[in-house]
Amino acid sequence: MIKKTDPSLVTLEPEFIAAIVDIFENKVVFNRTLGLKALATSATEVTATIHMRPELVGHYAYNRVHGGVISASLDTIGGHAVMAAMGARHIDEPIAKRLERFNKLGTIDLRIDYLRPAIGEIFTMRAQVLRLGSRVASTRMEFLAADGTLLSTGAAAYIVS
Amino acid sequence: MIKKTDPSLVTLEPEFIAAIVDIFENKVVFNRTLGLKALATSATEVTATIHMRPELVGHYAYNRVHGGVISASLDTIGGHAVMAAMGARHIDEPIAKRLERFNKLGTIDLRIDYLRPAIGEIFTMRAQVLRLGSRVASTRMEFLAADGTLLSTGAAAYIVS
Amino acid sequence: MIKKTDPSLVTLEPEFIAAIVDIFENKVVFNRTLGLKALATSATEVTATIHMRPELVGHYAYNRVHGGVISASLDTIGGHAVMAAMGARHIDEPIAKRLERFNKLGTIDLRIDYLRPAIGEIFTMRAQVLRLGSRVASTRMEFLAADGTLLSTGAAAYIVS
Amino acid sequence: MIKKTDPSLVTLEPEFIAAIVDIFENKVVFNRTLGLKALATSATEVTATIHMRPELVGHYAYNRVHGGVISASLDTIGGHAVMAAMGARHIDEPIAKRLERFNKLGTIDLRIDYLRPAIGEIFTMRAQVLRLGSRVASTRMEFLAADGTLLSTGAAAYIVS
């Protein structure tokens, strides 16, 4: 039987966090195109930020962030949360082995609800893993204005191994 | 009572199509970041294409397109299909007035199913409006490999006016 | 301009609550088939309960609640939350007029995530309105075991007027 | 390596079809509560029907089918399509072994788009498996009026084994 560790009881090693933040910010190239920066990464919640830039505009009349920036950001931060949770679940494995799990991580599907127009200079986002199974992980994500107003929500399922 | 025209019986004017393609390809700046190009735009179906570029990579190990590129592309092509269908529905209005409707178009929500990894040089996408109401439009979208393999599907709802 | 009242500052009248609970429990006949009972109804959150019965079984091998019972319950409790929020938003209107709004309420779309099998004697559910616009309302819903374990989550959009 | 058979080249045995139709119509008790009847079951598409009954009413003012009936029906017919496709994929296995796969089938998540009010005496539904993987299956479903009008669409992901 696979030994399962409760993620909320685990403190992830700084090396592991640094490695998955590097994947999130740099190795996933499109995240660099978006300009995503990790804020805090733990086994139970991850947060990140994105700065408005002209390339991200959706509606030219309002200088609004493109909905696709939001869907892309929430998809990818959900995956980041899954990586963090898997890092905790398999804390007994060497870091390198846990990082290999990223190669088998894939989004099954995604839902985004656009609640309010995303207009501003900077936005934050956060993701929580609602369930981490042996084959599927489910996450809930939020995209927020600088003042904390909820702009969009997301839900996604990921294949894990 | 608003006069409703069956979109399938309407041929959109080349000027109207050119104008909404310009919005799709240029004015929605993030679509330019993605590199979306319209292929065919009619009142009942729209198609577009995207070329693989390094900035769009999701998984560095496989040179796979980022899921967020797909969600962004399908969100925006769904909106383009809604603009085309509204252009047909309100064919009696001047073009400028119909184009103003874009200012009130917004995605309510979006679902993307990622079926197969998007690896390749060029991809196509298409969108159909399943229902165009007076307040809400619903669309179905597909993201396809060069050989026609279905890679991702999408469904979205848009607020219209 | 329509006067908007912040729902969190409004105490709904017992008569209004009784009327929308009667719609929820009785007039929406399928809710009676499901056996839904309202627990608490306020302008900002609604809760309800459902008892396991043989007719609701999905998987005979496990005596598990059918996923469709969950999707139906979360769809309908989301609508109930929207009715409560609209009752608060339009608190200056007579109750009868606010109840008429139910006739124009419709679900646009729904997403359900099934996290864990629903096995037990009694379940609770809750719904919150994330945004109540003049044309669209968005909600978030949860389906919980008796011990509070999160079994399923939902998100929905509703057309309102 | 698991031998994979192209479902479109497989004719399912009448005994296998009868067994999964029995699960669909009878053993999944809530389907009996709904009154679902299978119409045609093949490896590539399944269809079913449902008759309007007072217990299924959602909106009493319009005698409209409850949205939850539609979400439940589309969830379950999607699962039925997955069972049929798995029956074809594993055609070399004995029927009893293939039927055991039903015990591990579960819906991961579901999206329903409600396009038009479901008012009528009888409705049909159909489901197709868009992708059958070794761990996850994705389906697309439709809920139709007697005259073929598209009333609702659905998409779902299922865990398989």
C-alpha cells in the first residue's frame, strides 16, 4: 500500500519549492510569456501574481486583461498546487524523483467563471487542491484584484501519477 | 419586437467580416501575442489557426502547447463566432452599429477538455454558436491537429446585447 | 437607475423566505422527488439537506448516491441562493413582485466536480452567490457528508432579470 | 503492452449490450427513478430516451423538465457510452470481466449547458466518447427534443480502469 502523508502536516523543503517555482516561472515557457511570479508555495495553498502589460490586453476599449490570460493563469497555478501537494504526499521520496512527477501531470479539464472585468496594474491568484487521488487531482482557483475583489474563479481536474 | 434573422440564411458583408477579423487578430492584443489568424468567418461557423512558437510552450520536455494557449484561443474564437452570428442576426443594422455590440460582449464562463497533447507546427480551431439569445450566447469549440485529430474541446457562455 | 442594495446588509422577511423555501421544497416538483429540505436561507448563503433513500442510489454495489442527484441538488440550491440574493437586492419591492422573478430564473450552465463517493444517511449542501449582476448570477456550491467532508463542488451561471 | 482495439471496428456482443443496458436501466436505481430507457448502444455512440412525468417537473409554471433531470441523464448516459467503448476496447476479455470495470467507473466532473427549455412529452439523449484513455475517458452528450432540437449539451470526464 502506498504510504500517504497528510499534506497539511508537511513542510516542503526549500529546495523542492525552489525547483517547482522554477518550473512554474521559467520552464513552462508560456508562463514567462504571461509573466507569472510565484508568491507563496505550500503543500496546501499556492499563490502567484501577474502584472498588467499591453500584450495581455483583451478588450482594447477598456484595457481589460484578456480572459485567456486568466484561464491560462488559473490552469497553470492549479497544476502548481498539485505539484506542491504531491511533493508533500511523497515527502519520503528524493526531490528529483518527486520532480519527475511533473512529466506526467496533465490538465484533464478546466472551468473558468468570469465574474468581474479584470482591470488594474497587478493581480493575484491562488489555488487549493480539493482532493489529491492516486490518479486524479481536483483544484479550486481564484483570480483577485489588488484590493482582494474576486474577479474570476476556476475549477480543474488533473491527471497525476 | 426585435426582428430576428436566421443566421444560416445570411451572407455577411465582406466589410463586416473584415472588421471583426481585425478585432480578432489585432485589436484584441493578446490574440496577437498568441498569433491567432482567422481562416473563415461566416454566420454559422468560424475557423482560425495558430502556429507553434517557443513562447507558447507549456511542457518543455515535450514541446507541447500550453493548455492556457488552448483555453485562451477557444475562448476568443467562441467570442468571434458570437460576433459573426450577431452580425447576421442584426443584418439590418449599419455595420458600425453592429460592431459596437463587441463592446458589450463578455465571456460568462468557459470549459475546456484537454483530450490529447497538442504537439505540432500548426493547429486549427473552430467555433459554432449553439444558441444566440437576446442576453446569452452559447458556443461549442474544437482545437484540432493539422491532420484533423481532435485535441481539445470547449464550451462557453457569453453575455450579449 | 436601478437601486442596488448590498445583500449582506439585508435581513430577508420571514414571509419571503417561507415563500422561496416553498418553491424550493414543493413547487419545483423534482426537488420533492429528490427530497430536498431547506435548512437556512439568507441573502448571502443558503443551506439544505437530503436524506439517502433507495431511489437515489447510483452504484448498487456501494449504496452510493447517484451523481445526478448531486448535480440536480447543487443546480437547484444555486438557484435558491440566487432567489434569496435577488430578494435582498430588490428589498424595496413587494414580496409578490420579487417572487415573480423566479419565473425568469434559468440555469445557463453548471459544472460539478465529484471529489469523493457520497455514501451516508444524510448530506448537506450550501450555495453562495459570487456575483449577482442585472442579467447573470454566478454561484458556488458544495455537497458535504454529515461530518463536513467535502464530497462535491459546483459552479453555475443563471440568467436573472 | 495492453492491446487496444479501435472501438469503431468492433461489434459488441448482444449479451454484453444487454448486460450494460440492464445496469443503465435498472441497477443504477436513480435511472429508474428518472425513467431512462436505452435506445441503441454501440461502441461509438449510445442513445436513450426519457418520458416527461410530473415528478420530473422543474418549473411548475411551464411544465418544464428540471435541469437536474437533464444533468443526471447526461451524466449517466456518458458513463454508459464509456462502458460500451470499454467493452469494445477489451473485446478479448470475457464479458463478466468487462462488466467488472463498471465497479471502477466514476464521474470526475461534468458540465451542462442549458440552451433551450425542455418542454415536451419525450426527449432523446446521446453520448459519444471523445477519448478513451487508460485512466480517463472524456465524453460529449446531447439532450434533444422529439423534433431533434438541441436543448442541452454536456461534457464529462470519467475515471476508468
